[in-house]
Amino acid sequence: MITLNDGDVIAAVLGTRRALRGYAGHVPSAVKVGDMLDILNLGGVIGKCTSVNLELGKPLQAEVLGVILSFPHLGERVGVPASIRTDSTPWADKLEPSAPIVYVAGTCMNAGKTFACGEIIRYLAKKGYKVGAAKLTGVSLLRDTLSMVDRGAFKGISFTDAGVVSTSGAVSVPVAKGLINALNKEEPDVLVIELGDGILGEYGVQEILHDDELMAAASAHILCANDPVAAWGAVELFKHTFKRKADLISGPATDNAVGKEFIEKRIGVRAMNARIEPDALGKFVDEKVFAGVAA
């Protein structure tokens, strides 16, 4: 989260990105010293940019100096190319018995998902619950999971911990089950889970929402939307495509009474703004998850 200047040396990881409000890029077929690659996100993911967001301009470029090495054999100075898969959280085909899960999804990136997660975590943690948190989809960036811990989660993990730079429909479900299984080993009272990017996209959110095993552990579905049309579309998708029930809408669509009243009267779903009424949002989730159960 600092300004980069010419001559700075960074540790980066090869990865893809397909962000509507960011850059799109892929991993080149080969990389050699001296190649110029594009920095695709704040987390240090690099590749070849294929599409630029007009508001951001061209991405910053970085010259490849070499490959980062690890030295797995004690006493031997023989390096091997480092990988984030090393000592990563195992993927899983089956979800083990789980604490109740609060899923927070959105219509797009920058829809308020992480902020809503943070306020929910803060409220539940202050009530005395042991809250675990995870981000299951997106492109590697520690900012969101660190924010979850700052708000009171005993642990915040993401797909990066499972050795994945950027998720896709091919990996999102086994990665999600592995991460949730890992959190449940520490006996949390509740898990607050962010589904990064949007419910329509290329990072594997749809596959998670279609998975009956992952959804069976859900106690609440919070949707974040940028505007009333997005809120309406998200609820329709949940109802008709994913066969799920949206419990509450948050995000910029609820920034004032105009959006809130539309959502509640025309769509028929509760609407709360995480910035304006964080305690009301937390209380709603608390009652939804722990009705009749003392903290």
C-alpha cells in the first residue's frame, strides 16, 4: 500500500485477473529475465495486461530480475522455484460439519462486501462470539483478510492460503471447502465468508452458490449491490438461478432512503447500510444466526 518508484524491487507472483473495474491479464506462456510484465493488482500479481480500465490508465510495468527461490533441503544451497502452494491449506472434496456461515456476496467488485463483513464481524465479536472469517474468491490481496482480523475475527484466511493466486470455477469449490474445514478445526461460533467479485463473473462465485453442501451450512445470505437495479437482479438470480433466499441487501444501493425504500417495498427484502447503521446490520445477523442461543 505504498508508492512504487523506479528502481524499487518487489516480490511478485504470476497470475491472471479479470476485473471489470480493474485490469484484465493472463500469465504468459514463458518468462525470462529482462521481460517487462504488468502489475495487475495491489497484491503484486503480475502478468500480461490484455484490457485496461479507462479510469486507471495503463498498468505499472515491472522488469523481471529472476525467479524467487526456496531452499527445501537443510544444509544444501540448491534453490528451487518458490511456489505459494508450498505448505498451503489442503483443498477438500467434502465439507466437514461446520459452524453456521454468513455469506456476503455482491453484484460487482467495490460493492461494499468487505466493509459489510467487517461490521458484522465487529458486532459479533463484541457480543463474545468466536468469529472466523475467509474470502473464498478473487485475486490475491491481503488487505481484505487483514481487515477482517482488525475487526475482531480470530483468524482471516483466503484462497491465497490454499495456494491459489486467482480463483476460477474450476477450483473455487474444493478451495472453499478446504478453507472452511480449516477454520472449523478451531471451533468457531460462526464464520463470516466473503465471496469476492460478483455473483456473475469468472472467479467461481457461481459454482459456490450452486454447491448444495456449502450452501447447507449457510445461516444468512447478505447481498451487496451498487444500485436498485443491481439489487433487483441479484435477488432474482438468487431466487431463480441459485435457488437461494437473499436475507438482506446492503452496499451503495442503500446509501439513502430512496434505495432502501425501493428494495424493501418493491423487491421485498430487508435493506441496511453497513456504514450508516452498522449495529442494526450486526444485530440482524446475530438474530438470524443465533436466535434463541446465548453467546
